[in-house]
Amino acid sequence: MQLIDWIIVLIYLFATMALGLLLSHRETKSKKSQEKNSQNPFDLLIAGRNLPWWLAGTSMAATTFSIDTPLYICGVVASRGIAGNWEWWSFGIAHIVLIYVFAGLWRRSEMVTDAELTELRYGGATAAILRGTKAFLFAVPINCIGIGYAMLAMVKVVDALQLWQSLGFSPGDATKLWTVIALSIFVLIYTGASGLWGVVVTDFFQFFLGLLGAALVAIIAVNDAGGMQQLIPDVQQITNFDVLSFIPISHNGGLSFTWNDAAGITATTFSAYIFVQWWSFRRSDGGGEFVQRLLAVRGQTETEATKEAEKATWFFNILNYIVRTWPWIITALAAMVLLPNLEDAELAYPTLMLTYLPSVVLGLVVASLIAAFMSTISTSINWGASYLTNDLYRRFLRPNASDQELTNAVRLASVLVTVLGSIAAFYATDVRTVFRLVIAIGTGPGLVLILRWFWWRINAAAELSAMVAGFLIGLVTTINPPINNIFPDFGWRLLGISVMTAVVWITVMYLTPPEDEETLLNFYRKVRPGGMGWQLQQYKTGLEPAQNLSNDMLKVVAAILVMFGSMFAIGGFLLLQSITGFVSLTIAVIGGLWLRKLSKKRVGL
């Protein structure tokens, strides 16, 4: 990197710091002017429930837009083809379900974290144990592993771009990792100063800066590969599998379809992504950082808040799947042609940057990667701190703690999460492997998390057993080679984890009593979910459901057609697959017309 590139990076870093301090000042003034909320330490975590939908949605997209993502996608496309991206595309189904089924439920719950919901939905000591266990698992091992592989990606980028060497130094790997830790400390400053407002506003700028950087790399890489007309045949020629198919299924005419044996993933793995992973994963009902955003959106009335939450989630889906997918995939394809002898395919992205980007553009793209890193790390820190403070410290250790003590606890928890994430980075070597570990240890409890909203019989013991069993089974089947080798591929492993976890929680549920009647009535009064699972509570409270569940499920199907149709239409036209493009566009239009018709129906009809 040249001096001008470093200047651009420094300008970005100082601008981010200035924005964080500005938001800190804004938050202080706001608290002084509103005496009622002036001492609320958890305004740091939910932004005073005053986020606009477009800001919340962009922040949700920025959360998944990490520095590890382009490295991960380059590795996936090189080893499994475009169809390998169903490993994360499949979560789009859950995110569509979040829009129409769960967004309103979460917003009406008015919780600070999703773990806090457990003591609204369940009662007694088991509910308290579940809340504490869930908060610990999510804040420490699961969250810190995620922070660790984001830091690992940053280490790889620093190595590939030779950033230390460009400054005249030749440090060891440990020194490079300390650079990542230093960036995390930088993020802590503005995260701790301005809370969720600081995270989401900086996320807004960081996301679009990152998107611009991804687009620049894609354009320059494709141009250097001879343009799309040359890239497409070249990339297929150098691979021994069908690298370009979106859905690896062959049409044999009429209604006859068969699996494409040349695909880069197996039929069972693809099937597990489509039919199992999205509902079995721990975020099946939208839990995690997304819930924090949905709980923070503004709305003077329940209806307004629900609509804001739905719009925020739709905006996230558009940015996350329809917009950002193709720049990285196209870059990955170009890297396969331009860097055919690269040993680590995950290094293709930063290597392309260093080799093909001119000065100024290189500095801008490096700044965009730092932005992606900081947006994800800051969100993970804020999310982990909310669990440790709200669901562990205040709930179990210091229920009568002063507001100042809780505010300090939020900031100390942020430091703890960052340190643990840094330690996890030392033991991670491969982004794709760690990503699959995150999926494995989070698979299993998803069905319980969905059913708890719609069936009164789900109890705290069932969710607790599902959470612990899924984590342990996923961990053992991943890190223990003999057990891992039992499963022919990753798809069978996901199915095995889901089935074994289901056996555990269903058994536990029927061996333990249901929740007491008053707890169930209180939950229904507040959230008012639809469906048949709460008919007795509907009768006893005299309250109609606040959602039309059957209509919402039809909206989900229509919205899936819109989102994936739009995504594949863009991809089809970009990759010169015109038939795929037109068919996908037609599907998206049909889904859009159907969705518009369904949206005119009111609740209760």
C-alpha cells in the first residue's frame, strides 16, 4: 500500500471515531432532556426503542457483512461452486419467516434480549436456569467463536495485503493478531460510548462503504479476466464440477428432474440446507442480534411498531441476499481464473486486491474491509454484553444494582467478550471450517424456538434440553473425528444433530409438567400469537390473536418467491444465463402480485 492508501484508511478510522463521539454526546443530551429515561442503562442496548426501519435494517445487513464473508465465499465457490452458497442462502427462508411471522411477536414482547423472553414465556426455577444458560451459551462460546473467526479473517487480510511490510516492519503472526485486537479496542470505544445507536449508525455507513468496495473489486477483477464473456467459459474449463449452477438439479424435459452429479455439493447436503437447516438452527425465530434491532425500532402504537419491524426485516433481506450476493460470487469466479495456483482459496479476495487494484482504490477497499470487520465485531460485542449484563449479572448476581453499576457492567462485559473472542482467534485456522462449526453447535433447538410461540405445551425444560443437547451434539460431532466420520457428508450431520436433539427435548417435555396457567395467560395477553395452539388461552382471556397465522404463512411462501426469484434473476443476467434470468424474474413477479393480494387481508379474516 502507498501513502495515499494509508491516508484514506486513517481518514475512515478518524471519521468513525468522530461519529461515535458525536453519538455519545447526542445520547447524553437526550438523557438529560428526558428525565424519565435519564437513568436507564439499557437504553445503550435498545436505543430507546426509537430506531427508524431503514437504519435497523441496514444495521442487520451490516451485522452479516463481515470481513470473513468475502474470504468465506471465495473458498466456498472454489471448492463447491455457486450452489455451495446455499449454506448461507438457506437462512433467507428463516429471515422471510421472521418478517411475517415473528417480527410482530418480538416487538410486542418488548424485551431487551431474546433470553429475557424465557421468563415471560415460562415460569419457575427452570425458566430462570434456561435464561441464564442461554445467555451464557450465546454470549460466551457461540458469540466469541463468531468474533474469533472474524478476527481470523482480519489476520488473513493483514498477511495477504502485507500491511506491516508496507510500513517497513516484518513482525510475527502474534503482532498481526495484536493489530486486530487493537481494532477491536477501537470499536469498543464508540460502542461503549454510544451503545446501540453508535453501532447502527456506524453500521449504516460501514455497510455501504463495504458494498462499494466489493463492487469495485468485482468490476476490476472481471475486467482483468477478460470480461464476463471470457470469464464464464474459462472458469468452467478449469474446474471438474459444475461451478456455475445455482440449483444443482437437471431438467430432463416435462416433469422429470434429476440431481446434477457434477455439482460441487451432494444431494443430501443441498436437501439439508433447504429442508432442515433454516428451521433447526438456533435463530429459527430470528433470535440474536436481529431481535435486538427489532426490539429497538420506533412506533407509537403496537401496529406502527410491528410495521416498522417488518419493514426493517424486508430491507435487511433485500440488502443481504438480493444486493450483496453477486459482487462476491463474481469476484470468487474471477479469482479462480486469475489466481489458479493459490493454495488457500480464502486468500483470493485480498490477493486480488493487492495484485490488481490501483492506489486510491486499494485504500478505499481496505477501508471497506475494516468497516465490515468493525460493524460485525461491534454488533457482536453489544449483543454479548446485553446477555451478560441483563440476563446474568442483573438477573442472578445483582438484581438491586444501581443504574450506574449496570452501565459500568455493560462496558466491562464488552471488554470481556472482546478478550474471549481474541483468544478464540488464536485457535482458528480456516474460516469455512469455523463457519460450519458455528452452524453445527447452533443446530437442533430451532424447532422448539418456533413452537414455543404457537403451542402452550412447550415448557422451559424442553427448550433447555434442546439448547444444551444441540450445542453438545454439534460440538462433539464436529471436533471428534471418529464420530464426525460416521456421517457421509455435512447434510447427514445436520440431520443427525436435529433428530438426536429432537429425541432429547420431546422426551424431556413429556416427562415434565407444562407451565402453570397464569404464566401462559400472561404470555398470551402480551404477545397474542395466532394459530390453534393457544385456543384455551384465547377463550379465557377473551383476546383475539394479533396475527392471522395462516395468511402470514402464505405471505412467507409468496415472499420467498419474490426474494429468491429476484436474486437469481440478477445472477442469471450477470452470468449470461438468460433463461435462468427470465424464469427467475417471472417467478419474482408472480410472487410479488400474490404477496400484494395477501397483504390486503386484515388480521382475523
